[in-house]
Amino acid sequence: MYKQLYRGNLARVVCVASLAAVTSLFAAANGLAQTEATNSYRAEQTAWLTELGSRGVRVHDPSTIVKCKDEYWVFYTGRGIPSYHSKDLLTWKRGPHVFSNTVAWVTNAVPRNRRGLSFWAPDIVHVGNRYLLYYSASSFGKNTSAIGLVTNPTLDPDDPQYHWTDEGIVVQSNPEDDYNTIDPAVSQDADGYSWLAFGSFWSGIKLIQLDPATGKRIAPNSPIYSLAHYDSVEASYIYHHGKYYYLFVNWGMCCRGVRSTYNIRVGRSEKITGPYFDKKGVNMLLGGGSLFLGSTKPFIGPGHAGIISKEGNDWLSCHFYDGTRYGSPTLAILPLRWTADGWPAVSVPPVKW
């Protein structure tokens, strides 16, 4: 009798163990299938982002792309103003930082700036025999800010002439001002004069004229033109095409990864000083701004537009938050076209999932 009970219990144990093994096997197979499906999904998304224009390098607030000799350069937000360079606009390699030591005037003008080396949203232009790089020093949520200028005869670090010269403050703001001097964007008008757009929140986007000799504000009390206003507006950029000047701005919130709500808006004017109107004829000072580029997951929160021409084609540069990489800010370069009625446009490939 005891042998029969033992055999019966043993059979039940073997049965339970076998069931557990089969269940474990099914779970493992199901887990493997889910992993393969997830990997396939991510691979599709990554391929789609590449088709759209992702360059796969971590960049936030990119400058306008500029060429030096046979290479393209982009600068971006970060300690000391980091850079990338490329020979073909496709593959990018890390370049040197602009600053390695504290910038003396920053600690006085913007005391909350981290050790005088935390700089945002640079922009760069080649004028004459030198490169002029504008950058902003500030702290989150404050308008105690300043835009500085640093120059270099070349961007090639192997060139004997390579040396960054700090030119000091271009324009600054304080709590008593109704604007914020960050996000500089330099451009030239049809007559060759240089201008600097800037601004974030507060009363919106502003514009000042620059001295062609120094690259700094043409006069301490020169006019400050108002271009655009919205409750969350920043990251302006002006581009001249045909008979119009096109003002690109960002609406929404940056810097929140996949929760960022950044989107790029546009308007145009026949004068660089405005007024700028969107496609519906709404003045950008009154909240106008036609949607130019928004989010299509995993391409989230595009911002800081710039345009570069190569071999007769125009390209839009910007950053976006990569939903396949936990919202990492990433450089994108998209082909830009102009519609029959003269508006800029980019094509977003159809989603395949």
C-alpha cells in the first residue's frame, strides 16, 4: 500500500514538475517572441528616423551649420560650447569645445551661471575673414541673461591660426527688462547688413542690428525691434529667400525628453524688421505662426531651426527628442523645399507601424 501511495505521489510530483517545465518553456518562448517583436519595432522606428533625417548624434539647440574648408560644423548647448564636424552632412564626429576655462565676464553678468561655462543655443556665421559665434549665458527661468561673441579666423583646430577670441557682451537683459537675451540667431539682410534675433518667453522675439566691423550691437541704444510673441516662444531664426524674410520660432516646452511639446512655427515679411505674418495673415506679434514642423513619434519636439544650402539644395537642421532613445536630444538634417506660393516645407515619410 505504501509503495502504491509513494508511486502515486511521485507521479503527481512528476506531472506538476512537467507542467511547470512546459509553462516555463512557453513563457520563455513568449518572452523571446515579445523581445523579437520589440526589437523589430524599434528597428523600424530607427530606420524611419534615419529616413526622416536623424544623424544619431546627441545635440541640443544646434547652431546654424557652417562650412570651413571641406568640413561642416555645428555647435550646440553644453559646457564650454561643444561641437561636431562632418564632411558630408551625414556622418558626424566630435570636435573641440570653444571654451575650456571660465569666461570672466559671465560670472559678473550672470552670477547663477554654472562656473561661467554653461552656455546655451549658440549660432555662428562666416563674415569676411572670420567666424563669429554668438552664445547665451543665463539660468533657468530667469532673464538675467547675456549674449556673448567669440571669434576665430578658422574652425579647423589643426590650422596654426586657430584661436577663439572672446569679444565680450553683445546684448544683455536684467529683471527690469521685459525680454530675455538668450537664443541668439544671426542673419544678413539683402543689403549685406547683419542682424541678431533673440528672445525667450517674456515679451517674445527681438531683433537688433550689428556693427559690421565688430559683430556687436551697432550702438548701445540702437532700436530693439519686436518680431513675435506667444506665451511660450523662443529659438528664433531668420532666413532670406526670394523677396521674403522667413522667421522661424519655437512654441511649446523644450527639455522634457519624450514629454517635450516643442514645435516649429513660421511667418514671413518683406522687411527683416517685420512685421511677420503667417499663412493666414496673422501678425506673429499677435500670436500668429503657421505650423512648420511638429512631432510624429518617435520624432518628438523639433526645435532650433537652421538652414544650409549644399549643391543647390536647401537643408533644415534642428534637434528632436528621440523616442527610441528615451528622449535623447538628437541632430536632424531634413531636405527643405519651397512651395509654389513661397513657403518652406519638409516632407515627413509615412509611419510604417
